[in-house]
Amino acid sequence: MNLFDLQPDEWQALLLTLKVAAVALAVSLPVAVLVAYLLARTRFPGHGLVNALVHLPLVLPPVVTGYVLLLMFGRKGPVGAFLSDTFGISFAFSWTGAALAAGVMAFPLIVRPIRLSFEAVDPKLEEAAKSLGARRIVAFFTVTLPLALPGILGGAILGFAKAMGEFGATITFVSNIPGETRTLALALYTATQTPSGDLAAFRLTLIAAFVAFAALIASELLARHLRSRLGGADA
Amino acid sequence: MLDVDIAGTVGSLEFQARFASEGGVTSLFGQSGSGKTTLTNMIAGLLVPQTGRISLDGTVLFDAAQGVNLPVQERRIGHVFQDARLFPHLSVRSNLTYARWAGRRKGDRDLDEVVDLLGLSTLLERKPGRLSGGEKQRVAIGRALLSDPRLLIMDEPLASLDQARRNDILPYLDRLCGEAGIPILYVSHSIEEVARLSDTLVILSDGRTPAYGPVAEMLTRTDLGRATGRHEAGALIHGKVTGMDAAWGLTLVDIGGAVLQIPDLPAETGDTVRLRIRARDVALALEPPKGLSIRNAFEASITSISEETGPYAEILCVLNDQTIRARITRASVADLDLAAGKNVTVLIKSVAIDRRQRSLV
């Protein structure tokens, strides 16, 4: 057993982590874009409350968030029971619950840069789009969204990284079940609690570092491409 | 055509505007802060007036009494903004065709035709970030033209450009105003641009529209002194180029009853031209003077003299239906015993007729 010889359960943890983070991001990103747009461009009653709710997971202890999720989305929780009865979707002690926990914890980190980039798009450009006949939704998809892409990319990278490393809310909500909810972070924790787990812990650390590094490089390349596509100057 | 009668309060400005335009180029003229952009934004639908009514070509765009307020995207008004507002992530070509692919506007105007009219053929694949200020404005004008507009609003399209860029773009505006075939609402605080481009003039002053009418008539109104700007006040006259004096570099322009000699006029024999003569460049004499360097001197009769509190008087003289405006001191009016109905010799300094103030009509 050497440093680069991944054990089956470690492979499993890596693939599970990527799956959990990808699903968490895929579901929360569109919602985050919508919420960020509403926060940036509209004023409605309860604006401040929504803003506070979005940021709550950032300031609450993750264990608290996990426990709240357990209360609401657990088998006996009001939302969990409803979803289970109506759609057959169950979160309790399954990887979907891990994805939910990761998505909720990552949400504020995804919303923030997207909101900032929406605020940086000149609303006068949207006025110009409307004067050319575009409805608000069309103006959003053809002008606002493309111009906010760098911020959306930033939010997605940050959210993906957060989702991959999420620990406290996950272990509280869906426990630490090998092959089901044991992501890299949880596997690493388990390894450190095992007398002969040093080498495994080190391997898992390297994997986590490698994946994070690859994501950063990819985002940098994508951001560069986006910047050149935007012409690199304002008009 | 365009009928506007609206009122409201915007910020600290009490707003009350009423004018009508019968097509062609209508200029909205006023000093900075007089509410020009507010008014155009209300016509475009970007701002909502409190009361009143706006209609265009028989379509009601806004009517407070009936609760009508057509959204911007349904007004079919092409809007050329002061700051161009091109979409920075799209090529010039995609900017120009935006109304087609995002706004579902059709229109019979051809992309190639507009590209030709505005000289954009070499810019099509560029991003707006790589265009000069004048090029951006030309693209913005083209983009608005291609949105199948019933009215084109141009909100000080030259204001953010330096004089050299303005001179680059003005010939395009001349062609546009002549050839576009759409009514244009041209906003400006430059009387030169207004005199050069427009048919109808609407004066805007402190949020109000004290007067509107044909541009030549409005420029000879002496009661609008402050609103039209004293220093630049002048009259528009029409003439026909009858010949050239190549030896001295002079162009001869017949203005009906008199022939002006104008240096460096970029026109050819047979052209109809529009000239603006500033009141301060016109002098009056009781008899044809001798031994004078001023070449343009002819008989005209005084129709009105308006004296105000300052040292100056504004005099209107008529020569074959054309009105010329002169600004001389009240002291001279008294010395020469000038009065309405009296015949005088009008002296115009040829050199004072500036090239920028001419336009081929």
C-alpha cells in the first residue's frame, strides 16, 4: 500500500464527493442566479429578510444548519415527509441529503459574487435593449446574464469548492455512511480517527488538494476566455 | 405625427411640455438642466409623466386619463443615447441586428443599406471596446435605425465627442436626416447643430416649452432670447448657388434679390444651401457704404426692433421673404433713428459664415 495506490473505498469517497458537489451546484446555481438578480435589481417587501436568510448558513454553526435540515427534511420532518410521500424523494441518510446539505451551505457563497456582478452591469444597457424591442426576460438572457458571466463563474467555483469540503452540516444531517454519505472530508475525518489511518489520511489530503487546484486552474482559464470574449473594455 | 402634452415633477424640476411635430427633423433645444433628457425619456417610456398624453402616428403611447402607458419595448422608438450604450459583449454586427434577433422587430430596412449610410463596413466584426467615440455613436444610430422605429430619438449624440469627431459624424447625420424617411427628434444644446439639421424647433426652458415652430421662424423670434442663447442667436436663410468666382475663391449664393459672396463653401452650382447668419455678425447702415471690406451689403427693410434692458437691441430685417437678424447697440438705434418700416443697408461679414453652419438641403 503506497502513497498513490488508492484503495477502493477512497475511490468511492472521491467519486461520491464529485457527484454530491456537482448535484449540489447544478441545483443551487440557477436558484442562486435568480435570487441574486432579484436582490440586485428589484426592491420588494421582505428584501432584507431574504437577504438575511440567504446569508444565514454562512454565520450559523454548520452543525446547527445540519440539525435544522434534519428536523425539516428528515423522515418525520414536515418537508421531508411531504417530499417522500408525494415524489418519493428521500434525503435522510442518503447521498441526496449530502447534496442538499452541501448546496445549502454553499448557497451564500454562490449568491454573493453573482449579485455583485449583476449590480456591476449598467441598467442603462437593459434600457437600451428594451428600446430595441426586447422584453425584460430577453434582455436578461441576451445582455445582463452574459455580462455577469465572470461573476457567475466565480460563484460557481466558490460554491463547488465549499460543497466538496462541507463537513459539519453533512455529518449532522445524513451521518457518515460509507458509500452513501461518506465524502472526502468525512472519509478523511474517519481516517484520522483510525489507529492505522495516517497513510490513508495523507492520500485523501493529496486528492482534495489536487481537485481544488485543478478547479482553480480551470476557472482561471475560463475567466480569461470570458474576459477576451467581453472585449476587455466597456462601451 | 408626434403629439406631446405632458406634465409632472421629476426631482426638483416642475415639468410641463407641449408640442407637436409633423415629421422631418424636430429639434429639442435647451440649455443644460432644462429637462431635455427627461422629456425624451418620457416619450421613450423610460420615465412616466404624472399627467397628460403622448401619441405617435395615431397610436397612444401614454394617456394618464385613460391609464395607457405602453412599455418601452412596444413603443417602437429608436433611441440613440448620449453614451451610445452598445452591448460590450457583442460584435458590431450583433449590436446592429439586436432588434431583429432579440426584439423580434422586422422592418424593411436592409442591414447593408444602413452599414453603407453610416460607413460601418470595416467595423462589423469588432467589439465596441475597440471603437472610437464617433464610431460607437454611428453604430448606436445604425442599431436604432434597424429596430424598425416609428420615431428616432437622438439625445445629444455628439455631446460626448470632441470637435474633430463631431465634424466626422455630422455629414452622416446630414445624410440620415435627409434619407432616413423616419421622423427624428434631435436633442441638442448647440444652436449650430439645430440650425443645420432640423425642420421644426422646440424650445425647452426650465422644464417648459415656451414655443415651437418651423426652425427659420423660431430663430428670428427675439422674445426667446435667453432660451435660444444670446451669443449664438441668428437667422436661417435659404439660397441657391449660382456660380463660383474661382479667382478669389468665392461662391455666389442667390438669396432672392441679393447675391452673397461666401468663401470656401463646399457646394456646387445649382445646390440649394442653408446658411446661418449670427445676429452679432450683421451690421446696419443708412446708405450703401463706400471703401469697406465687407462684401455683402444689400437693401432690406426693418420689420421690428426689440429693445430690452441691456445695451443691445435685436433688429429683424426682411429681404424678399427672408428674415435677417441683427444685433446692434441701443445707442446706434437712437443715433441712426431706426424704426420699423425704414429701409437700411444690411452688412454681413462674409468671413463670419462658418462652414459648420452650412448644410446641403
